[in-house]
Amino acid sequence: MRLRETSAQDPKSRLCAAGAAALSDSELVGALLGNPGTADRLLSRFGGLEYLARAALPGSVQNLSHILGWVIG
């Protein structure tokens, strides 16, 4: 496989080359988190990128910890 083909499929490479508009919401959040599966769960749980971005911090921390399986004590 050529490097160009690999880069075209990699969301982080597309983000660097073409900007955030070239990625889906899931790919963008996945690139930031480093985990596409977690991105899908977060977007589903919060109802989309807009609601994820607007979520109140205290509730978000609890929701994120539950989704990611983190223990926050």
C-alpha cells in the first residue's frame, strides 16, 4: 500500500491536509480522542457534536467517566 493511499484514509492526516470540514463529526472527535469507538459513543450519548460541545461541565465529567469506564472519586 502506498503512503498516499494510507494518508487519504487516516482522519488525522485528512485533518492536517484539508481541515476539520473534511471530516465527519465522528472522525473529528475520534481524532481528538484517539479512539473512534469512544467518539461514536459520546456523540450518541450527547445527541451530536453541538450538544456534546454545549454540555455542562459537571454533568459531562460524570457522563464521560461512565462512558469511558473511568472511576472518578
